[in-house]
Amino acid sequence: QVQLVESGGGLVQAGGSLRLSCAASGWTFSRSAMAWFRQAPGKDQEFVAGMGVLPLYSDSVKGRSTISRDNAKNTVYLQMNNLKPEDTAVYYCAVGLLTMQPGRTPERYTDWGQGTQVTVSS
């Protein structure tokens, strides 16, 4: 059974940093694409970053965020720096069990975590 558990969200001032973690279990972690999406109140779900062999970033976080994975720990991370109020959202971890190539659309991913709230105050 696939399980994804996010952690690391919280309240931070603009300009601050957070590191989100997603602990995974239930499949061969190293053979799947992983990604982070986010959803702000009243807005559509938005791709943030993905990781297969190489990383993929949205324009909104590129240069401020780093996605990484530790296959030995079955964990994917999202380091976010210089946070802005518009980064406020629930952040979701996702896995694409059928691919090693991350993509920007939710349809590529087969399983999702419950989300972790990130709030950036101005």
C-alpha cells in the first residue's frame, strides 16, 4: 500500500525558509518520479517541482527552491528559500508509479499525500 506523509510546513515570515519532507512507503521508491504540488484557497492545484533523475521546477519557484530525494531513506524534500506570501498554500507530495519522468500535470501522478500547510506572512 502506497503511503506518502508530508511534514515540515508551518508559519514563516516573508524571506524565510522551510524544508518540506515526504516520507514514502509501499513501493520501490527509487524507480518513480516524485513531485510537489500546491493549492492555495480559491485557486487551482499548481505544480511546484518534480524529481526523477533530474529536477523540474515551475517558474514561480525556480531559483528559490530545490527538490531532492534520498532513495536510502525513501524521502523527497523541497527546500524553499526567500518565501513570499504568494507561496502560502497546502503543499502535496505525489508519486508517479509508472514513470521516472516528472511532469507538470497532476494526471502523471498516481498517489498523493494528505498535504502540509505553508503560510508565509508579510
